[in-house]
Amino acid sequence: MNVFVNGEIQSIENSKLSLNNRGYNYGDGLFETLRVINSKIMFWEAHYFRLMSSMRILRMKIPMNFSPEYLEEKIVELIKANHLEKASVRVKINIHRNEGGYYTPEDSSVGYIISTKALENAFFTLDDKDYEVELFKDHYVLSGMLSTIKSNNKLVNILAGIYAKENDFDNCFLINENKSVLEVTNGNIFVRKGEVVKTAPLSDGCLNGIIRKQVIEILEKSEDYTLKEESISPFELQKADEIFITNAIQGVQPITKYRKKSYTSELAKNLIGKLNAKARLIEA
């Protein structure tokens, strides 16, 4: 298996990461996770603009050659080098500020790594297995812009994931300092009560998710549901009819149970078809 390191294809065995890497030492980095089908990047424009926006928020110097065409070319080149051009692939782009300095960097130029991993399913599939989630209250995700990007600083997500694993849950809801429910460890959430669907606003600190954006666009055009980007109280979770997770790799994952409450997956099933329809348009 090969990876791209600063524009050069290297084997994983021969690629090296400096011990002075700022992503490793200070979490001074970010990442973007993409789904690619038959060498076509799903929702590439949205991913690219989120990546550029995140780099600006972190005050990184964006390389002059970091155009959408250049990065797409490098991603496809790596996929071909790994003989995955006819497969469904998970692609991860890692950006780190170049080494030098301590907390204050010597400069804001960046390096990058692109890696790939084959996926089982070509398109999004709905996993209808039992999926139980608990509320994680040990630590908070702080509201504000930094929490909306996919930075290397994900300790709350990691600790919530460990908590879920130790207590036989499939995932955990994360909350901010105002006790509003934001998301789960690996994606955004949507909460449906009747015909009203809520998702946390970016101002609360939830991830600016790509599939979140796609689902919002679908629901805003729907005549059957009313979408609201509003803060979600933990009390609303047990009153909801349906809760589901969205992310770029799974698409939509229904939550079936939270504490004593069980949920349906009516809207989630409808959305997975609409997301796949969008993906097929991109592939064509």
C-alpha cells in the first residue's frame, strides 16, 4: 500500500514522520475524510471548501498549488497506485503545519499526507442492526468555530469512544458547556419529532459535516418535514421519534435505543436513497 507524502508517492513501509512533526507534538493539524467511488470523489467541492476554510481558521499558509484540480489529481493518482480505481475507497487527507518552534510556530507553511483504505460497499447502505447510544458527560466540546473543524484535537471524542466501548454502547452523544447535545463521536445527529427535524447549529460547536450539509439541503426541499437548526436539549432525546447519525463514510446510521427509549428509522431509510441518488449523479 502506498501513501502520498507532500506530493510524492511512497510505500507505507518507507514513509517516515519526523518526531518534531507539529501534528504529533501539538495537535497542530487537521484532516479531511472522503468517500471515493470508481475514482469519483463524493461531494468533492464541499470537502475541498471545508478543507480550505479549516486551514484558514488555523492560520495555515495554503500552498499555491492546492487547487481542487491538483488535490483531486493526487487523490486519483494514489488510488490508481494502490489498484483501487474500480473500488469504493476511504481517503484521508492529513494536513500539518511544518516543524519548527514550540507552541508558536516558526512559520505557517504545511505538509500533507494522503492515504487510502478500501470500503466494502460501493454506495451508502443502511445498517439496521441495534445501535445503542449513551450521553457522555465527563467532558464538553466547547462551542465556537474551532470545534466545527476536523482538527487533530479530538480528545473528547476519543474518551467518549472509550467510555462507549467499556460500557457496551455503540456510541455516545457529546454535549457542549451549555449542556446542549451536539453530535456523536463520529458524526452529526438529526433528531425527529413528528414532522420537525432538528440538528445542532454550528454556533453550538458541532462539526461542519459534509453529509450534514447534504441532508439539510434535502430536508429544506421536502414538503413532509420542517428542518430547524437549533440547540438540542438532552431531554429532547427521549421524546424523539427518530435519531440518526450522518458522516461521509457511513452516510446515515439510525440510532435504535437511548436509555429506555427505542426509535424508528423511517426518515433515515428515505434519506439513504436520496444520498445515493446524489452520489450516482456525481459518479455519472
